[in-house]
Amino acid sequence: MANQSDDSRLEKIDQKLRVLVVLAACQAGVTGLMFVYLVLENFIPSNSTLLLFLIGLCVFMYLFRSRIPRWFGNLSRFIFANLLEMRKSDSVKD
């Protein structure tokens, strides 16, 4: 019985770590786009923030067009399935 409890705790920790890794990857992507914009701003005299964002978004959607629906589905299932469970496990004090 204790082994199942430990396994479920490890599983929840693993899921939370996966969310943190995804958030870190998104943050790295945004930081990279900001760096590219700052470098390009020195070479392109016009204000092209929106254009650069749209180009980056189009490239991202084209490269990951088959994976985006699966990512969205997995993320929404993870959030809605485990939201209450995480609240319960966080509120339990040992």
C-alpha cells in the first residue's frame, strides 16, 4: 500500500516537472526571439516587432503543425484531469 502511495507521489512530481520543463522551453524560445529582435533592430531601421513575431509564429506553426493539436490536447487533459488532484495532494500535510 505504501509502495502505491510512493508511486503516485513520484508520478505527480514527474508530471509537475514536465510542466516546468515545457515552461522553461517556452521561456527560452521567447528569450531567443527577443534576442533576435534586438539584433535585427540594429540592422533594420523600421519598427518590425509585429512582422518579426508573425514570421516566427508562422515558422513555428509550420514546423510543428502535426504536433500542436496533440500538445494542446495533452496539456488540456493534464490540466483538467489533475487540477483537483494536485490541490488535494498539496493541502494534505504529513
